[in-house]
Amino acid sequence: MSLAVRMKAMRLRRRESLQDVADSIGASKTHIWELESGRAKNPSLELLTKLANHFRVPIRSLVGESDQEAKDEDLVRMFRQLSELPERDRAHIDDLLQSYIRRRKEQ
């Protein structure tokens, strides 16, 4: 299955318009349509990252290189998003995570 087919299926499953996706990732509606129709080839890594974040899937899943379980895909997506945050925010999220882990061990 191609990137075009995957993108369209994800967009329709979320009941979003081309404009919804375009607005979310900072692209034009025309460009999203070109990607979905297969007219635009080789999108940039930056655009793929934005699309993957928008659809909440790993880039590998978006381009058809992985058949990982949804749980693993969420972890990959979250890790990618964490790497985009400033160090201070990552430290705060790490503190929250450690707190959750301690609580689970106590239960």
C-alpha cells in the first residue's frame, strides 16, 4: 500500500477534510491532495514527521515499512514527540513517568 493510499485512509477514518490535515501540519490543501493522489512524490522528512504526528503513527507505518502493533507505534510516536521538547519539559515528563512507575509498584 502506498503513502497516498495510507494517508487517505487515515484521513477518512478520522473524518477529516484535506483542509483539516493541511491546517494541522502547516501545508496547503493542494499539497495534501497531491500527496493523497500520488502526484507528489518524495515528501520531505519534515513533512512526513508532521503527518505522522498528526495521524499519531510512526513514520515507518505511514510509509509502509512496518507492521508493528499499535501499542509499539504509540511508543515510537511519543518518543519522537518527546525529542522535540526542550530539556526542561522532558525532565518534567520523566518525573511524571517515574511517579507513575512508583505508584504501580506500590499497588
